[in-house]
Amino acid sequence: MTFSRPDPSSLAWHGGHESLRIEAWGPDALRVRAALGRPVSDPLAGVGAFLEPAPARGPIEVAIGRRSARIANRGIAAEVSASGAIRFVRTADGRELLAEEERHFAGPPARAYDEGAGDLPRIEVNFAAADGERFWGMGQQQHGRLDLRGCVIDLVERNSHVVIPFVVSSRGYGFLWHSPATGRVELAENGTRWVADAAPQVDYWITAAEAPAAILERYTAVTGRAPMLPAWAGGFWQSKLRYRSQDELLAVAREHHRRGLPLAVIVADAGHWPLMGDWRFDPVLWPDPAAMVAELREMGMELAVSVWPTVNALSESYPAMRDRGLLVRTARGPQVPTPLFDNRPDGAVHLHLYDATNPEARAFLWDRLRDGYGRLGIRAFWLDADEPEVKPLQPDNLRYHLGHGSAVHDIYPLLHARAIHDGLRGDGHSDVLTLNRSAWAGSQRYGAAVWSGDVDATFDALRAQIPAGLNIGMSGIPWWTSDVGGFKGGDPDDPAYRELIVRWSQFGVFCPLFRWHGARVTPGAAMEFRDLADLGDATPDADATPFSLAGLTGGPNEVWSYGDEAYAIVRDLLLLRERLRPYILEQMRVASLNGSPPMRALLFEFPDDPRAIDVADEFLLGPDLLVAPVLVAGARERAVYLPAGVRWRDAWSGEPMPAGEVHLAAAPLDRIPVYLRDDARLPMSAG
């Protein structure tokens, strides 16, 4: 066992066959790397979560003794034992923040290495539990929980499950597991365990700060902050599965314009191309996209286009991508990761996945997007299925340019967003935004907005969206939304569903992005979503439409599709969104400066209020607006907690409300409880 100081900002330990390095990495933060039988390295340099080696602020203190050593970077210190186990403390008072845990003196050690994939080990790192500790962050899941203590979370990107391996602890630290490997984290009552199925080394980062806002500021300082949200993106987005032609899409846009309804963005969903991988409009159904874009822009609207990372072998891009090695390979079975019904031929086809971890492939993709869309003036890209979606979900079978699928799979959405970001910036665009179904640590710096994926059209799913949006905000992603009304299901003629679309819209209008989308189902045109892996070449039932892009469209999903009562309510919400846009854009500016998410858990603003910490069904939009959505069918009132220490007013009536108490608030169908903080003045009413 030996300790050393390889440079002024680092402490090293060597014992047995393991090497450990701890170094200052940003203000009040340390990065830990350890490897067994190989030197510590930085295989993700330039592509991982970190922008670059982050300078510390102030002197780094390193003290080496005979049986222990210590490194301190302002507010945090790491104490290393003779066995190499690490304990992190606050330098101000020595209070323990987090400690690697050796479960028994006879083993296993806190950092354990086992047989993994290829020449990479499987890695576990164990940390001791602390009574009463709470965790927030970890990207976005659909389990409906804000506090993640007690959860086991798979570190595998998939539809509606976004993996950002960063947690904010109630004990005053933030922790990033800097590995894109598949695996899991167990945030258990008796300890925390991080597992990478295959990784070259242990790699994690920790920072210390008392308040969640300060932790997010430090985290985004080293992983990057979102650019300023383009002003055009702050309004209402209209989408459905799907507008099948230029005429259909323009008819909806023109009707919005005729009715005087605000519309910022309208979306051309999947299947507008000839074949997946052509990355351009089908000239038959979209004969003059340049004229379409120009007309939309004259009405004050942007066109967003759906981009998938998959390539039909019959597409015009496939031969060059195959020959240049720009596609993801598989280790076993056919070299095709996912099946789908494309526009042709009839029946399921197998799609290849472009390799976003390959810089040449990213450049190739952008060249095609520029030729297909950029020359038309399109600058908004919807990156669907970018987890990436593969069926079956077997990352261990994939071989990327960057490495083994088990070791790098989760970084895919980060690098896919980077392809469009770098392309737009390289072509001189300052406004960069992509709408993504997935993300990883650092995606925010590439202008990646995230929506919550293909969630069900139910009140249960609506309830889950609040903690989903709050936790991804605590993971560094400030731009977030959901499919208003849910993606899968919903009959526009059903009174029960009309209530849901109203309540979801009342939630969505206060989200960072406000976007309708969904595959509505009417009795005359039922839509059945099947597991495509089981379809093979089977003929679809006559009364059902499988997920085939050829002719695919859901039921109507425009704001006038749900009857007069719902329309009147939603129309007012669209106008409210316009009035709130300056406030929302100001919160986006704040996010770009310090990483604070616009959509905030109450604990973010009130970390010292023990009752606020437990609230998972309310949220703040910026510091001044508290929103309490209605999340139960038929409810016309709901309980609302208003945090202590400030003054609150009912945003609709102006009536003062006592703080630090739970109120039973009225919630008629046309209104949800909303409150203003202190002296905030926001244009909630049209008058």
C-alpha cells in the first residue's frame, strides 16, 4: 500500500493490483477513479459528461500519513484509509457526507471487480446508508416517486425511462456516476450500490453544498448548461400521430391562425420521409416543403421534423453507411437491431442503427439533415427513439465505435443530440434545440429538451409526470415536457377523456415546454400497438392498425377536437401561455446561467421546510409561481401545501393565503390552484 501526490491537485493510492486517483474537479468537488490491473485513464475524454478538466478554486490541500491520506478542495475533503476506502466530509465541520463501505473486514471490498464483458470488468461500488437520507434526480422514471430512497433503478435507457446517473442528497452533496455502462443503482435503506455491467474503471464525481440549488450550480458547471431557449420554443407546440401530408399539416396550422390561437411550433411526425434513413420529405405527400415552411413562418410558426436514428436497408443512405462502417454492429444474430413497418415494403422490415458514438457517422447524419431539411430553413428537430430503441433490448449484443454495448450504451442519446447541435452551430445557427426522448449526463449543453416518452393516456400517468419532471430538472435538464393528454390512447368523444385532456393541459401550460401530442383512438379507427418483435411477416387484423408508418395516423388531437367546453378552457390556457412567455423565458435565462431548472420541486426553493420536502404533487415554475395540478378524475378540489417563510396569494383572486399550512382549494374544471409568492406580479388574467 502506498500513497502519493502525482500533481498538486491529486492524491493517489496503490494497493494490491488496484490504482486509485482522487483529484479536484471543479469548485468544492472531487473526481474519483480507480482501476484493477490497469492504469487509471479517461476513456470518455471529449465525449463524456464533463466539459473538460475543471479547475478548482483556491489551493488544494493534500496530507499523506503512514496509514491514511486526505485531499481537500474547499468545502469537501476525501479521507482515504490504508485499504483504499474513501470517506467524504465537509471541511467546515468534519461532518460525514458519504462513505464507501467495506461490508466486512474479510470482504468484499467497497470497490469490487468481477468478470464483465470482453476485457472489461463488472464493477460494484458500495456506500454506507445514512438514516433519513433522501435522494432526488436520476433522470426520469415513471414510478411516480420524487424521493428515490428505496428505489432500484436500471441504468439502461429505454422509452420513458431516462438514465442520468446523478443524485442530489438531502445530506448536502451531489453524486455523478460517470459511466455510460448498463447496470443499476440500489438506493436502499441499508446502503447504496452502483453497478456497471462492464467498465474499464470506477469513475464518479462528488460535490458538497448545503442547498440543492448550489449543488445543481456546481454540477452544471462541470457538465455544461443549456443554452438560452430559443424564444420561438416557449409557446404552444401542436403535434399528433401523425399528419400524413403537407395538406393535412397546413390545414391545422391555418385553422389555428384563423381562430387566433397561438401556435409556436407544429410537428411533422415519423413517416413523412420516403423511407427511414432518407431524412427528407416524401415528394408525393409533401410536394413543396419549402413553401410550407415559408407559409408557417409567415403565420409565426416553426416546423419541427421527426428524426429517427434508424436506417432502412432500402433507403438511399444505407449503402454508404454500411460501406463506411457508420452503423452499429451486433455480436450475434443478424446485423439489424430493430424491426418496424416502414412506408414500404409491405410487412415488417429490419432497421439498422446509425452509430452516434462515431464522429464520422454524426457528420454524415448532419449532412443528410442539412440537405433534407436545413436548406428549407428548418431548425427544430425531434429526436425520437434515441435511447436508442432496439428490440430486443440487449445492449450486450451491440458493438459501437466507442466500445462494447454493455460499457457505452447509455451515452447514445447524448452524442446523438450532439450531432444536431454541432451541425446547427457549424452552419451558423445560434438557436439550438432538439426534442429528445432520452438523455444522459450533460445532454443539456447540446440544447436537448426531453419529453417523458410514450406514456399512457390516464390519470395515473398524469400523476407520475410531476415527479418525473421534477427529478429530471434535478438532473441538470431544464427543458422538459410531456405529451399533453398522454401518448397512447384517449377517445376525443369520451367525456372522461375530455376531462383528462383539460387537466393535463392545465398542468402542461406551466411546464417548461407546452406540447400536445398523442395517438388518439376513436371507435371507428381503433389503433393497436403491438410488440413488433412478435409480428414477423404476419398480416395485421382487418380491424386494427399496427405500428406501420404506411398510412399511420391517430384520431384527431387538435384543441378543437374535444367539444366546446374543453375548447373554451384550452383556448384560455393557450392565451395564458402567451402572457407567461416573458416570465418563462426569464427562467430559461436563469437556467442557462446557473443550472436552476424552471420546473422546481418545493424543496428546491424551501430546503429547510420539512413539509415542503415531502410534497411530490405540486411544483414551482421559477421562484414565484406555485402550481397544484388536479390529478384525480372527477375532483373539484384538492389539498395544497404552501411553504412557510414567505407570503402567498391566490393567483386568480389575489386573496392572501397563510403560509406553512395545508389548504383545501377549489378546483372547478376550468381552473387549478395556482399561487403567487410575495410581491410577484404575473399576468394570470387577461384583464
